[in-house]
Amino acid sequence: MVERQLTISRGTKRSIVKALLSVVLTLAVTSVVFLINNVNPILAFIYMFQGAFGDINLASETMIRMTPILIVSLGLAVSFKCKIWNIGAEGQLYIGAMLGTIAAIGIGGGPLSLLAALVVGAVGGLLWAAGPALMKVKLGINEVITTFLMNFVGIYLVQWMISYPFRSPDTYFPESSAIPSSSALAVILPGTRLHLGVALALALVPLVYFLLERTTFGYKVKVVGENPEAARYGGMEIGKVIFVSLVFSGLLAGLAGITEVMGIQFRVRGSLSPGYGYTGIVVALLGNNNPIGVALASLFLAAIMNGSSTLAWTMNIPMGIVDLMQGLLFIFVLASEPLVRFLERRGVLKL
């Protein structure tokens, strides 16, 4: 009987090394910042870890924070794999949240209301991404510009909607009415806020993995992303693949927005997202557009976000450390490939 050995491809090894290098460098530079401010970096990271996973409630809150990041990032992983840079997930998230909330309130509660809200929210994000997708496919307009600018249109449109036509009559603040309690996502761990949306996000990981690794569409996404000319020569409809990749990422961004509303916030506010759409870009790149890597990266970023609040009040560190670490991580993720090549030339790495 011949035993099969588990082998890791060179590309996978390279991706793991790049991710680890990005994280290590981010932690190293952050440690220097801590030292400059007379803070023990080891103690700071311990407090950060305790704030994220110190007990069941803290761990639940980290999973809750991870949920919208993970859903957004999985969508972006598909478009990025196709080399289509959707920078508009934040706006798509807001539009999905607003339209899904309107659907939930309009139907008036119950399982049908919940299902309709999730579907409408996802479709809302898809439609908001469809504009830039059409401009990319039909007019050749760079999707980075159009998706980024659509963020502002989407966010300010939602802010106008919750300030005037859909403003709650029960509060003095610009926010929508609350969704019916019977349409909220059920809590799955009593005593915490851990809701069914967390399970939905985790279930999407194998689904997106299957889509990318086991379907014809996933194969087309990879080929178009790696070599558009070869894809065209092979008879692939490049425009169609690009369009579907971009709107799929918008669909998941919209789903992330309405999941946040139905599970945690229960109404749309101007502060619905602290930048989940932008964080998703960092996560997708850190995870090398691999759903499993994206899931781990989502948990890592969520832990930083939640752990930093404990760090802030225990060691008097500004909450801006989250933005610093996120920015550093983004820089090192982008620089990881040149760094790996440099280390290979020096003989430090052999991949």
C-alpha cells in the first residue's frame, strides 16, 4: 500500500511566507511605536489578545466583528483573483444595508421578512457594483476610480435617506426605524450577542472556496486574472467574467451590510460601518485571495480591532493604534512580494 504524502505547492508556501512576513513586520514596527511611547510591547500585545479572546463574551464580540469583514473580504477575493480591483465595498455595504432594512420594515417581521432583507440587501450591493462593472466592460473605464467614487455617492445617499424620507419618527437622530424584532438574526449562544450571521459568514468560506477551486467560473476567473490574452485566445468571454466577478463582490458586500443590521445594530445609522469595506481590501490581500487565508486574516484584524479597546484603557494607548496597524499591514502586504524576492536572491529563503 502506497502512502500519499501531503505536499504544499510552491505557490501556497510563497503565499504563507508573504502573509507571515507582513504580520511580523507590522508587529515589529508597532512594537517600535510602543517603545517610543514608553510602553512595553509584549505587555501591550498580551492585553490586546486578552481583549479579543479573554473570555467567552470577548471572544464572541471578536467573532461578531469578524463577520462583516469576512463576508466583504470573500467577495473581494473573487474580484481580486480576476485582477479587478473593487475599492467600492464600503458604499456597496451601505446600500445593501439600507435597501435590506427597508424591505424588512416594509414586510413587517417574521422569517419571510428576514429572508427578504438578506436577499434585497445582497442584490442592493450587486446593483451598486453593476454600474462600475458596466463602465469597465463597455467603456474601459478603470474600476478603481469608479468603485472608489461610488463609495461617497452610496454613503451620502444613505445618510440623506436616514435623515429625510426614511428617518425614524421615534428618535431625534438621523437613523432609520428599527427592524421588527422577529426579523432579527437569532442569537446562537445565550448570554452573548453571537448571532446566526456569524455561522452564515463561516459557511460562505467553503462555498467561495468551491466556487474558485472546483467550478468552471473559478477557473475562468484565475485565467483572466493571470493572462487575459490567453483567456481571449481560449475563447473565454473576458467581459462577462469581469462583470460577474465585480458584481459578485458587490453582492457579498451588500450581504455584509444587511447582516450587520439584522444581527447587531437593528437599524441603519451613519456610523453603521467603521470601514469594513476598506478593511476587507487588506484582509483579501493578506489572505492572498484564498478563502481559508481570508478567514484567518479576518479573525486577525477583528482581534486587533476589539483587543485595542482593552489596550487603550489599560495602558493609555490611543485607539488610533488600530488604524496604524491596519495601514502598516496594507503597506507590508503590498511590499511582501518584492521582499520575498530580495530574500530569495540573498539566499535567506528557498521556496
